[in-house]
Amino acid sequence: MAKNNRKQKSISKTCAQLGMLLALALLCSYIESLIPFNFGVPGIKLGLTNIVVLLTMYLMGLKEAFLVSIARIILAGLLFGNMFAIVYSLAGGILSFLVMAFLKNVMKLNILSVSGAGGVFHNLGQLMVAALVIENMNLLYYMSVLFFAGLVTGLLIGLVSREIVARLKEF
Amino acid sequence: MSRQSGNKIRSKGTEKSSREAAAAKRNRGLSRLQKKDFIFLGILALVAIAFLLWFLLGYRKSGNRVEITVDDEFYGTYDLNEEQEIPIEIGGTVTNILLIRDGEADMTEADCPDQICVRHVSISHVGENIVCLPNRVVVSVTGEEEPQLDSVAQ
């Protein structure tokens, strides 16, 4: 009985935490949509929401992080974007998540590496779907710029995430 | 009394160090970069730099024509050295307007919600392109001299 009770309590705690993290991720999406981040090449962005995904990944677990990531993309797409945005973000989000999960749990790399690779593969995933939709392999021309941008922004996000995760681990 | 407190301090000390060890174990992947991280990040950085070099050195050749495709179908090619405004029509309505000026092509108008193609920089090098995903319009720079005979013969 007591055990059951505790289990229930932890489930509701998880629910509340996941809800909070999802709200945080949506907020990050919103803030990012407000920043006019234009380098003339589509697809370069900061990736603020990846902070929340990394946070969930390190504090709660992979399954939870996947849930937050996917729910965030669909909701943010409906709120601030369109169907295209959802499809491309999903491709990028899922690919970068798989890579990050592999690097974190199998390779046991540092959060900086995990985040850097996450940024790169988010861009690559989106680009691959764009190239498939448009059936124009010239799009891979963007890859050079997006690869570099993904690495730089990913490392920045990784630095921020490392500080946040290290502080929140106490709780 | 004093010995007791000394014991206490010592036990506190070991407790603390074991707690620190546990924390360090939990924090693995957070604090220090390991050798494999440096190797991994080094490889990523090398690939990124190689891509950038390829982009900056090898791939940038000035083109002289732009080719427009709509929904994977050929729409037309235009001379980059001739100043012109090209309305792109899909199903009778003009969805995008491409402006060619000073050897560069720039999308000036689009009826799509995201306006990514409009914000895109002007293109002038072979292989560069502007894509309007919602309208499935692709504008790319080509380097061929001769106009496409097939489209003229149609």
C-alpha cells in the first residue's frame, strides 16, 4: 500500500516536472521566434529549446526527454509555425535526439560534445528532409554552412546547459 | 570531549569526501572534458572546417544563368546579366517575384507565410539556390552558356 502510494506520488511528480519542462521548452521556442536571427541562409538558429531537452535528458531520463522534445515541436509548430515547420523540426529533432542519446548513454561523452553534435545533426536532419521534399540535391550546398553553424550554436547551448544542469542536480 | 569532537570532524570529513565522490560520479559527463570528448569535438570541427573550405574555395564560381523549377518541373531559365523582374506564376496566380540585378538574383516577394526565401541573400554563384518550400519553387544558379534548346523547341 505504502509502496503503491509512493509510486503514485512519483508519477504525479514526474507529470508535474514534465509539464513544467514542456512549458519552458515552448517558452524558449517563442523567445527564439522573436529573435530576428537572419544570416541570409535559412536554418541557422540558436536552438534555445535544446537547453530544455538536455536538461530533461540529464535530470530525468531519455524517454522523458524524447517526450518533451516531440511534444514541444508539435505544439510550437501549431502555435508559431506551420505544417512545414513541424515536419522539418521533427526530422531534425528526432535525428539530433537519437545522436545525443547515443553519445550520452553509449559513448558517455561530455554534455558539451552531446550538445554540439545535437546542433549539427538537427540541421542535417532538417536539410535531408528539405532535400527529399524538393528533390534537389543542390540543397546540400547549404550543408557546409549549416554544419558549422550547428556546431557553434550547439557548443554554446552545451555550455549553458552544463551550468544549469550542474546547479539543478542539487534539487 | 575534545577527542570526541575530533572524531566527529574526521567522520564528517570522510562523509563529505564520499558524498563528493558520489556527486562526481553522478556528474560524469558534466564537468571535465575527457580525452574522447576532445577527439570527438576535434573530428566535428575538422569536418566543419573542411565543409567551409569546400564552400568558400572550391564551390564558388560565378554563374550566368538562373534556372527556376516549380514542383520539380522546369519553369524557365533567365540571364543573370540582364536586369529583369520575373513573376513566378503557379496555377494562374503570381506566388513569387524574382528580381535579377547586377548579376544577382533575389526573391523580392512571396505569398508564403514564412518569407524565408525573401529574407535569403542574393545568389550569384553556381550551385547557390533560393528555395520557397511552401510553393515548392527552386531558383538555382547555373553556369552553362547556352540556353536550354529543349524549352525553346517546345
